[in-house]
Amino acid sequence: MSNNGSGNIKYNSNLLKYSCHIHCRVRPVSPAVVKNSLEDEADRNHTSQELLENERRLSVAVMLSKPIIALQFKDLTMQVEAPVVVHPSI
């Protein structure tokens, strides 16, 4: 079970607490094979192309890094309870 809070903002001054129940089957699997591919971005201007290239390099570096673990999540169900107002303890 996971607990999370929200609220305490201008439009909702109450602090809200949510409960979430997640059930699923998890098992270790072999990591996916990721290959570096080049995309054609010739129609973009130089600055945008530079930014996209930097983003692409970072994404590729992350995807090509050695995986620590690979997991498969199957038959996922999630039940989120209605929020409960949390009263501050004064």
C-alpha cells in the first residue's frame, strides 16, 4: 500500500491523504537489447538540432548503459481509495 498527500494549496486548503493498493505479478526477465540509431533532423534549425542531438545522446547513453535489473510487471490492478482530509495536530 502506498500513501500520498496533496492539497494545502490556494484552491484547496485541506491536506488530503490518498491510499493506493497495487497488486501485480513481478518477475525478473532478460534486459531488452537497445541499438543506437540516427534520426534525420535536417529540416530543423541549427539551435533546435543541437538541443535535440544532446537530448538524443543522453537518452541513448541511458538506454545503452548496463542494466542493473529488468523486471516484468503483469496483471497489474490498482485500487485508489477516496481522499481523506488530514487535520493538523496542533
